[in-house]
Amino acid sequence: MTGDDYVTEADRTLEETYEEPMDLATYVDRIFENPTIASHASKYLLEAIEAAGTRTVVEEGEEKERYRFFDDPHNDGEHAILGNTEVLNGFVDDLRSIAAGRAKDEKIIWFEGPTATGKSELKRCLVNGLREYSKTPAGRRYTVEWNVTTAESDDRGLSYGSGDPTATDDQHWYESPVQTHPLSVFPQDVRERLLEDLNSQLDDHVPVQVDAELDPFSREAYDFLEERYRRAGEAELFSAITDDDHLRVKNYVVDIGQGVGVLHSEDEGRPKERLVGSWMHGMLQELDSRGRKNPQAFSYDGVLSQGNGVLTIVEDAAQHADLLQKLLNVPDEQSVKLDKGIGMDVDSQLLIISNPDLEAQLNQHSDRNGMDPLKALKRRLDKHQFGYLTNLSLECELIRRELTNETSVWEAESYDELEDRIREPVSVTIRDQDGETHTREFAPHAIEAAGLYAVATRLDEENLPNGLDLVDKALIYDQGYLQEGDSRREKDEFDFDGEAHDGEHGIPVTYTRDTLAELLQTERDRHHPDLPVENVVMPRDVLNAMAEGLADAPVFSTGERSEFENRIVPVKNYLFDQQESDVIEAIMHDKRVDEETVAEYVEHVYAWETEEPLYNDRGERVEPDPLKMKLFEIEHLGRFSEGEYEGNLPRESVRNFRREKVITSLNRHAWEHRNEDFSVEDVDLTAIPVIKTVLESHDWEDVQRTFEDFDPRQWDDPPSGTQTASVKERTIETMVDLFDYSEASAELTSRHVMGQVSYRWD
């Protein structure tokens, strides 16, 4: 593309975003064609969220519908809120009640949570989502602008300057500084009839409500024009005031300062300045105030003024606790005062964000019982509590975001896809003190190690069912089930206490990020001929660094340090099992049983048990082959020995295995994947747990049986020409080609595994 092409594309984008101003009657016709463009603040925010659609996620072991709006889709996921889906869904439910006027309309929505739980991302996600929604046809947002210099008068009226007053001269048009709703121009009784007609054609359960009157700036213009035309004897007074020479409806893009007000923690000023703005005293002398303060001389730069029409956010609300009581009546009265004599109606959804320290301030008088001076404020706060992530996949996604520039949200058709993302390596480019750049690798399972340890510190171990540890609980929360060999147990089968305090405290992602970033800069003196292993960060490096850093991290109390240190052992054991599995599967990769052989075994077992007919390739009926089933069970399953058969006939233990593990699993799988007419097509044998184990899982007995001369004690430097040397060469190649390892990380991982295995090798 040329430079002109890019300019043309930018022109086209802006053309699709903005419209030419229209007269009031045209706007009214437009809202009857598309009622959403007239929505009041809470309804508009709700519509923006719902317009993005939903997707299904698994959090804390349960399937939930998640609004894609909170994935920050318009910004490529840069400020996505990971997890906390149930909290966000509760927020949307409350928003729906507020928008419909079904109670809670006097509430101020409050998001609370410890540091690094996504509260700041919420603010950015809301701003991004509203901005982009307002650029769409369904999300167009409108306000009014005024021109009073064209009225027949020698006075300057509301003009900030002088010049030839023409309706086409844009320097004489002044937009409402608080995004006043265009329907506010109509007298109340007419507006009510208009809204009644509009809502009667809506299928939506949330009617459009416009109760706010004109803002003071617009009221000044309206009154000025009304007085001039009334004196002139104009018969159609409203038509004259709202003629397109004086009033235009224009669309605007919602953003901070225009439809979204954000009060930051560092913002200062008197309460009135922070809420609505301040008077500009120099302007009071210049403007015709008619014996009182002129609303034109008001800055309208307070958070409510900027957020009028859509959303008002008070960030780090503990820093502005003095304002919260000033906001008490805003939601239900929808009005604030610029001055004693000048009030302003406000239509804005109030939302405050805070750390737990705000609650401590609110509860400082709780011992007074009914005499608590903050009781009225607390009654109006509708609390939604963010917690630390308790899903392994989400925590790994968040850690990767913190270390790299990745922003895309992880979506997967199955957990197998997520599992691959969790374990995969991550390469990061760093710059040393000499200005030279180096690429360092977090080996496979290294990010998983960090994520799993962080999640383990956030889980409540008081409600663990018998036989489970924190790693098991973390896996159940992420997958929705626990795979134990051939058995798969769903979350519903475990007795988790509903009062658990999961996610309320633990290691924050900021600590993990800083620890991993420091590891990247740390020189390691591990060398191997021709391999840059010093550039590889291993899972054990990550876990050791995270545990060792607890002692010096001021964010943790003494009790937390002790508790978190005690939780690392099961995580280390699990990560070693993962690495060990990778190495074994790489060794045995060429020895896998093909799916055709497995399918043949299953067919013979099914025919053996059910007496269903079995046919060969020529269509001839054949009997189940006892020898084939026996050899498969001994050689490939490795479960049974010759002693468990009488000749080729299975004893009771083998018969029970075939019925319970093969036939039952096959029937369950067929039932779960049946069609609407209860028929089953293309049964996926590889999805049956016991079959999947045959195809994908091996153990050291399989290795020893397959490679009789293999010796793990020789792994670091195997003698040439030995079976160990050839096995190692193929294993490293397989780990690199199929399992996403680099040659260096494959060498280090396999050495670590073999070092542990050699102690117990027979």
C-alpha cells in the first residue's frame, strides 16, 4: 500500500465513525428506527456488553458463560480481564436490574480486590469497549450543540467571540459540555409520550428512560432563544428554538472526558471540583450573567460532568473516600449542584474501584452499631469482589502477558489445546548491561511451574476431600475433572466445601513476574558442549527462585511466607512427573501402538462380551480371537501376566477389566456422543480413557522391556555404539521435533529425569 492508500483507509474509518449533524426531528425518526441509540446510561452500558456476545469457559471446575466484552476484543485482548467470570456476570445482572429500574437503581457499584487481580484492567476494558461500541451503528451516541448568535439580537448572547453570525459558521456552534441527551430538549410531558411510544415497540425488557433535564449550559441557550422569540411574538415557539439554525444533534465517540469520567488516585481539588468542575472567574466578567453566575463560565471538568451520559469511574476509591458520601444521592436523585442556585441532572452509571483498604475505612465506626455515620453509604454500595486467579491455564496466560507482548485471549475447543499452551516454552529477548541482546528460553513446563505454584498458594486446603492435595484441586478447577489413570472423576464427585476462601490471598502475579524477570537476567554457570544451556530457565529454577524470594518480599507476612513455602513440595513433584512423562513418551514414541491395532482389540473385546457379530475385511463372520486379546493386554497394556490366563482364556481379573474399563467406557462414550435420534457415528476410540492410556502413556517398565541394554546412568555421556547412546539421540530429536523443546532444554530436562531414575533403576 502507498501513503495515499493508508490516508484513504483512515478517511474511510472516520467516515464510518462520525455522522453529519442532524436536526431534532431527524434524530427522533432515527431513534424509532434504532431505539438503542437513545438508551440511558445503564442500559447503554448493558447493551455494549451484550453486543459482544458470550463464550463458554471453565472456572473453578464449572462451565460458565462469559461475556466477550471483558476479553477486550476491540483491543486485541490487551486489557482483557482474565478469570473472575462469576463476579463479572454478577455485575451484568445488577446492571440489568438498574437499567430496568427494578431496584438497585440507588446503588453505587463497587469492585474490590487485592492488588493485581484485574481491577485496573476492568477500567481500561470498559473504556475500550464503550469507545468501540459507540463507533458502531447500534451504539451511536448523540448530544446537542447550540448556536444563538443567529437570533435576531444585538447582544452577543452566549457567543464566546464576535463575528458574522451565520448558522454554517462552526465557530459559533457550542456542544453541550456534559453530553446532554437530545430528548432532554423536549418539554417533560411531550418527552414522556415520545418514550411511551418508543418503548411500546421494543421487545427488550429494559425500557428507554430519559428523566434528565437540559444541562445548565444548554438551558442557558434554550432560555436565551425562548426569550428572544417570545418577545418577537413567534407562534411556534419550540420549533423556532430548535430550528436547525440554533440546534443540531451530533454524534460523538465515547471516551474518557466525553461520556466516561475517570477520577484517578492522584487527582486533587475540592470535592466540588472533583465531582462537577469549577468556576472560571475571569470568564464571569466577560459573559453576560444577567445578575448571576453564567453556566458558560463553568469548566465542567469534574468526573460526573465528563461521565454524564454513560459511565463514571472512581479509581482507587480509598484515596477519594471523602467524595463517596457526596455521591450518596446521585444515583437515585440523578442530580448535583454546580452552585447553590444552579443544579445539573446527571445520567451516569457510578462505579468505584478499590483495594481492601477502603473497606477498613468504611468499617472504622462499625462498633457503634446503629450509630455508624457511614451506614447510609455502605447500604448504597453494591460490592463485587475480584479474587486471585485459581485456574492454572488463566494464571499461565497472565504470566505470559506480563513477560511478553502477547495479548490474544486463549480460547480452545478442548482442554487438550489449553494443556498444550500451558506447557509450551516461552522465548524472551533481553538486553544486558553492555547493550547486547540475548534470547533466553523458559523451558517447557517452566511457566506452568510458576502458574501452578501461584495457584496452589491461593487455594483453601481446609476443604480438601480425602486423598487430594492442592495440585489435584488446581487441576480439577482448571479442567473440571481429575484423570487418575484410567478413571476420570468429574468435579461433582468431590465434596468441596462451599465456604472455601479460594483466591482471597496468595502470591500475586506481580511477584511471579518480577521473579521470572530477574531469573532472565541471572547468569547460570551450567555448560554443555555445543549447547547454550545457560540461556535456559528450567521449571526447578522457577520454583526455587519463587520460594527463596519469599523471605525478602515485603508484600508477604511471616505467616504467609511459612505457609507458601510448605506448599511447594507437591508442585515440584507434579512438575517432575510432567517432565518424566515427556521423556518416556519421547523414548517410546516409535514404539507406540497404532490406532488400527487398538481398534481391532476393542472390536474383539466388544464381540467377546456382547456376542455381537464380528466381520473380517472380506465380510466374513469371525469369532473373537482370545490370543489377540491376550497378547494386546500383556504386551501393550502391560497390565497382566501369563498367570492370569488359562491358556488363552482370561481369568476373573482380566474379564472384569474388559467389562469395566473397556466395555463400560465404550458404552459411556457412545451415549455421551449420541445423535438426536440416539444413533452413534464414528466412535472415537482414542477418547476412551483406557484406550487413550494405551496410545499415549508408557512407563519405565515399558522402556526396560523394549530396550533391554538401556542404562540411564550413562545418559549424560553415553559410550558410542551403545543402545543408551542411540536411544538418547532419538529421544532428544523427538523432544525437539514433536514436544516443542529446544535442544538445550531437551538435554537439561532428560538429564534431570535420568538423574532421578538412575537411583531406582534395576
